Amino acid sequence: MMEGDLSPFQKRKRHDDLIRRSFYILLLVFLLWIVFSGFILRDRDLFAFLNSVLSGMITILFVIGLLAYYFYEGYGLIKTKQVFKVLIYISISLTLITFLLGYAFFRPFFLPILRGYIPGMDTIFEPLLVFLIFLISYIFAFLVIFIQGFGLVSVIVLFQRKYLSKVLEDIKKITEVLNRKEDLSERVYYVLLGWIFDIPSVLDSSKLVIDRDSLKKKFSWKRFKEAFVLEIIIAFVIAIYISLNPILLQERTLGELFTFASTLSYFIPVMVLPLFIFIKLQVKIKGPANDFFLFKGIKSRLMSLVLALGTIILFIRLAIEAVDLEVLFYSFTFYFLGFLANAFFITFIYFNYFENSLAEDMIRGLNP
């Protein structure tokens, strides 16, 4: 069947299959490299090895992102031309800020040889060249992050398309299966499913419903902001757990730990973004008094697993005593600058290019 004869659902399924196969092939090649390098470099530092593994995954996602961008760029609720126009304006603004604040410091290091050969280098060419270097660097960095974001989100969404409809059908069966009190292995799965979504046992899960009229083709800044804030909270907690861990600080420098935390934090949207389809579709279990929304249940479960305030406060207190506060401040600043840029792009790409079509496909995959 020709591409033009396929329905939008069939096209997305075909595109997902190609992305999935490409992802698995690249992952297999990468795993073989890991095994090979692990065998050759048996004495390699564990943190350096984990960093290289995570960095390798990000590289794979960049390659996948090129493919995903080709397939899904046209789905944008905010058109890509507008997005790129904004990115160019932001790049120019950042370049001006960087140029004005940093030129006095960078000037002695730029092109010392050419100054002696090109008349007026100090007054015209060098400032212009420095400006262009920063501008091109910002634009290139944004494009790389943008394509990587497409790669990560496309992988998240293809697994959601494949499995989430089935998960919702299974949630409907929780009450029925647990009331039968037979087949222990089956019961364990449904107990775990109920625990993940924090579903009260008094509710009848068969009364799960979705809003089939929720497919408004409009970018939701409200859901975007909620997802972004949730990612920031988790990133903050991960930075504390890893970088301010007193046990790890005995073996590693603060810089090494923040480097690892920064690489790991790139994957935080994997935990957060899949939850928001439950808001988009208003998935809920009808109750006698109040309806139970699945998003609130799984969000509360996630936060209970991530947040342990006593541990966080203890780690911060011990770190303040053991680490230079200025170094700690700059480490957190650079960590969050990198994280915010990545998380912003990934979250925007999910809500702009993928969420609406994902909701359509999930509704199509559910029983009436």
C-alpha cells in the first residue's frame, strides 16, 4: 500500500515501526560496544563508564531524532517555522548578552595572530567575528538539543502508542481480577497496577472512562508548565541525592558527581511526560461521591517515591559543612542551566508535536 493511501493512524504506526527498528539496531550496536570496551578496559572508572553509557544513549537519540523530525515535524500545533524564528531571536539575544558581558574577558584570547596581519582587527573584525562565533554556537546548540528532543520523545511516544491502551483496559479489570482470588501470578500484576496508580480499593475500576471529546488541537501551556515544574522538582532532588550524598562525596569530587547528575537528568522527562496523557484524556474512575483521576494517583505515587524530605535536608546540611559554598552554588547553577534548556525543548516537543496524535491513537485503540 502506498504511503498516500494510508490513514494517519497507519502512517504513524509505520513510522513508529521504522523508528523502533532503528532504535533497537543502534542500541544493539551500542551494547556490543559497551561489552567490548568493558572487556578491554576492565579497570575503567565506574562513574566515567556510566557517563559514557548515558552519553552514548543521548547520541543514539540524536540519530533517531533526525528520523523522527522527518516524520513528525508536520504535526506541530505551533508551526516549526515559528519555533525556529523564536530560536533565532533567542540566539541573537543570548549572543548580545554574552558579547556585552564577556567580550572584555575573552578579547585577549581571540585570534592573537591575526591581529598582527589584518588592519583594524581590534576595532572591527574581532568583535564581529566573536559575535558570529557565539551566534552560530547558540543556534547550533539549540538545533542539536531540538533534534535530540525529537529522538527522546518519539521513543517515549511509540511505546505509549503500543502499550497504554492495553494498560487502560487492564486497569478496568483490577476489581474483577482481585475479587476472583485465584491465579496468584495474575493477581500480582493487577495489584502492582493498582499500586502504581494509587487506586483506592473501594472503587470499582471497571467504571474507568475517558473523555473522547478532549482532542482540541491547541497547544496547552497549562500542561506544559505543570510538566516542566514537575521535571524541575525531580531534577533538584536527583542533584541532591547524587551530588550531595555524603557517601559519594568521600570517593568523588563535587564536579564529578554533578557531571553524572547532569547526564542522568536528561532522561527525567521519561518519568514525567507519559503521565500527562491521562490529563489530556481526563482518564478517571467514577466513584459514588467523587471521581478518581488516574493522573493524580500516579503523580502522587511518583512524588512519594522521589521525595524524602528528611533525607534531602540531611544531605544539604552535610554538604554545606563539607563543600565550599561558592563551588556548590556554581555547580548547581550550571547543572540547572543545562537541565532547563534540555527539559524545556523535550517538554515542548512532546506537547507540540506528539500529544494530540497520541491521544487520537489511544482513543482509537480503546474499546467503546
